[in-house]
Amino acid sequence: MKNELLILAPLPDFLMNPLLAANTCHDYFHAEDKAALLAQVGAKIRGIVMAGGSVVPVALLEQLPKLEIMSVFGVGYDGVPVDWCKAHQVRVTNTPDVLTEDVADTASALVLMTSRKLIAANRFLHEGTWLKGAFPLAHALHGKLAGIVGLGRIGKAIARRLEAHGMRVAYHGRTKQEVGWEYFESLTAMAQAVDFLVVACPGGAATKHLINAEVLAALGAKGTLINIARGSVVDEAALIVALQGGTIRGAGLDVFENEPQVPEALMQCGNAVLLPHLGSGTHETRAAMARLVVENLAAHFSGAALLTPVC
């Protein structure tokens, strides 16, 4: 008999097909009558599959008495009530490591695009403006200081890439690490010192609006904010004010507070480079993430050790 899974997000075919082959899947995300679906299958659900940006209410989990495991298609699991899962012996897995390099590439690209004004330069050429004169000068990366907020796997990978551009690196986190980069205990002090503030920390309640108006003011008119972490880490309203008023030089964002909704005021900021949350969006990485989801579920249901357990 196949295990019953509840699907809480739209998933690509290369993940859904192996899930369907090994399990009975119920599409909660697309269900028109979610209450009716839960009434029909809730008592049989043993596993949940969700995307990294999904949020799972405890009220939903309480309707799944046989729930054993939640497998997250992504590295971030801030939408999972981990404490509730621990208390109810529900295992949680995610897909770390396999997306580190792609996300770090995206962060590096945003640093380049903002410093060299590459989006504006591309538009300048396509609109025929080059015929009227040269594109305005931008800013070099060599010698600039990048401050990384959250020096985990992704933060370290970003640091290595920025060093390859000739940049100096500093970092802020909960604890000082045994690395060769300068550590700032104070986020505001680091923001004041750096040219680029790169957000690479986890999302969730502990980091909500960590980058606020005070931090942006410290970053100042010489500074650029880069966020490839979670939209919730940045106070988006404060960021818009800072961009509009020239409090900071610019921003490069791959994540937003209410995805896929992006404030019109933010989209109108010419000093912001905005991407549609594509940090891990390559064929290779998403396929590797999908394999981890499937293999974690298979391991759990066969009684084997989980490959990438959160709890």
C-alpha cells in the first residue's frame, strides 16, 4: 500500500512524477474545497511535501493525526512550526548544500549588476541611447568591503566569490567563527563600515525586519543592500523609503516580503535590481533538490536514517 502525502505547494513535474510513482499524493494547494479534502484524507496523511517559501499553520497539522514527516523542497524551513513538530514527533527535512553554489552565484551577480549598473546599461543600449553618448560611469568592486549577514554555507560561498572580485569581506552573526574575515558583533556597526551589505541569514521570527531603517541609515549613501535570503529579513517599507530618498545607493533583491507580489513603489526605484526569486533556479540544482525530497521520504518510510534532517 502506498503512503499518503499532502502536497502544499505547486511542484515541478520532475519532483511530482517520482512522488506519484511511490506514493498517493493529494494536492491541497490546488484543491478548491480544502476542508472537504482534509475531511476525506486527513486521517490517512503520513507525509507533507512543501516548498521552501510555504507556511504551514499548526491548525492544519492538527487535522493530520497520522502525520510523521514533512519534506521541504528548499533549504529554508521558516514556514514550518519546528517546535510543534518536535513535540509531536514529526520529522522535518530540507534540501541544504545542493543549492549553495547557485544561490551564491546569484548574490555575486547582484553585486555586479548593482555596482556596474548592468541592467540600466542593457536598457541604455536597447533603447538606442548609446547613439547619443556614452553610458555614465559606474563603480568598481576591487577594494570594496562586503559585509555578510549570516556566515553559513551560503554566506561562506558568497564570501569566496566576492574575494575573487578583489573585495574585502566582513561578517555578522550570532557567534564569531574561525575564519579569516573580520567579525562585527554589531550589525549596525558593520553596515556603517561596508560598501555592500549582503543578507544570507535564515528567515523566521528571529530575523524578521533585522534590516530596518536604522541599519539602512548606517549603510548610507555609499552602500548597497543585497538580499538572497528571505524577504522577511528586510523591512521592505523602510527599504523603499531609503531607495527613494537616496539614504542608500541601491539594492539587489532576489526575495520579497509577500512573494510573488512586489510593491509598485519598489519596482519604480531605478536604483534597485529585482529578480523573481531565482537563486536556486537551475535545472541541475532543482533536480538535486527533488532527489533529496524523494530520498528523505523513502528513507523515513523504510525505517532508514534521514539524509538531511532538520529535526
